[in-house]
Amino acid sequence: MTLQLQAPSFAASLSSFVSPLNRSTRRPVIRAKAEPSDKSVEIMRKFSEQYARKSGTYFCVDKGVTSVVIKGLADHKDSLGAPLCPCRHYDDKPAEAGQGFWNCPCVPMRERKECHCMLFLTPDNDFAGPEQAISLEEIRESTANM
Amino acid sequence: MALFQTQTPPPIYNHGFSFKTHSYSPVALPYHLPPPSLPLSVSSMKTHHQSSLFSPSTVKRKLLCSPPHGKHVREDYLVKKVSAQEVQELVKGDRDVPIIVDFFATWCGPCILMAQELEMLAVEYESNVRIIKVDTDDEYEFARDMQVRGLPTLLFISPDSSKDAIRTEGLIPLQMMRDIIENEM
């Protein structure tokens, strides 16, 4: 699943090698975990802001948690086509994405405003902050060292 | 097997850790801390004050306090990421301390907070508790066999093999972890 994500970047880096000397000495590294695309991160960021406003929930005091979850959603959107909850382990990810229970916003969130990812927090939650917005810059900064 | 299920932290939870808005790595202490042998070299510098290699400022420096021993400087993280096989070997082998296994995923927000808490716990308990973490994206089959669902999931394994393991799901307070370790031991 993750390999197909790497395919475009793999091809891109190969095309940049001109001399045969480079090809033998430098080999592109295939990383186990890909960074989600900027487009998906932006889509999930906008979704998170909009859904927080709509549901009357707030982001975590620690925006790093929010950033990581948004990136996780973006990563699943890239690989599975649907933003599957990043804070769960699944036996069969594509099947779960198709089924939809854990697609963000998941059923527990929609029914009971329960988000165990700590992305959408009700105002009475100890970890809830005052904000319902997060910028792309904040996301980038918080996840820069990951 | 006792099962603690917490979705949101209880109101009595005391925020024991500080929220860092920018970096998530535990405090990475610099590697260039002066070695403990510095006081000796300073005193030896004083005897060779005529040597042109040493500037006057270094010769006359007084050591005000001894540098830290750097107990936790050598490694970046105290909680090590291990493979499924290593976990099984640890559990099957002789256990004299409780083992805490943290199942996490890269893009799981609460797992990062849990990792910070576990680092603090590792500093507190040092060698009295063995804390390890397993990446559920890497060790897919192991996580499936252990029926890990929500993340983070903690597995507290007692050194006493007759006792059942305790499993918690979600972010739990540091005090709850301490209570489990104390009651287990």
C-alpha cells in the first residue's frame, strides 16, 4: 500500500539521474512511511476547521496533536481514498475505508461527539483549547521533526 | 483481565506534563556536554599555565559546580522501538521487572502525548520497569494477533507469570500508570 505511494517519487528521482556513475552510487531510499501530499493536508485542514465549527468542538490545547491527526487523515486519504481514523489499528484498511464507520468524521463523533484522536474536543474536555482554527504553517512547524 | 477504557481523561487528572506546541521529541539533551573529567583537565591546565596553547581565561577558570553525569544523554529516547520478535522474546524469557508495551502509530496524535508520558515514566522508574514501543504499521500481524484496536494501547505485563496482563486503550494519566505498576508489583 505504501509502496504505491512511493512510486511517483521513485520515478521522479530516477529520472533526475543523468550519468551512469550517479546511478550506481546513489540509490533513492524508499521510506516506510510517506509524507501525505500538501493537497490532502490542506483538504483535511479545511475539513477539520469547518467540522469543528459545525459541531461546536475545539482543537487540542497542544496544536501538535491536531497537526499529527490532520496529517494522518491526509495520509489515509492519499493511500485509501478516504480519511480513515489514524488512531486505530485495522485488520483490513481498504475494507474499513469502504465500509465507512471509521471514516472521519466517524460514527462515534457524529453520534456522541467522541473523538479519541483528540482532534475534536468538546468544551468541557480538559485538553480542549480555545481555537477552532489551525493554519498550514502551524501544521508544518509541529510535524517538522517527524 | 482488568480492562480500563478511557476515551477522555477524568477531571481529576493533573496536567503533569507541559504542552509543547512545536516539537514532539522528548527533550533532546545536547551531546556536547562537558565530560566529567573536565575538572581534572582544568586543574592540570593551571600547572601548565606557561604553555602557549592555553589562553589566560581558561587557565584561571574556577569550577563552580560539577557537570551533570549525563545519565540519560547517551541515547535519544529511553523508550525503544522494538520488533514483534523482540517483544515475544522479552515476554517468554525471564522477567524480573514489569514490562510496558506501547502500541502506537506514526500519525496518531494521542500516541505522541503517551510517548512523552512514557519517557517521563522511564526516567522515574529507570531500570525497575521495562518500557518498549511497537509501531503497529510495521508490526501489522503482531498488532492483529494482539487484537489491538484503539491507539495508543498499553499492555502492562507483570513479572509474575501467573498474573494476567492489564490492557488500557487511549491516553491515560501518568498517575493511573503509576497505580497500575505499583498494584501489579
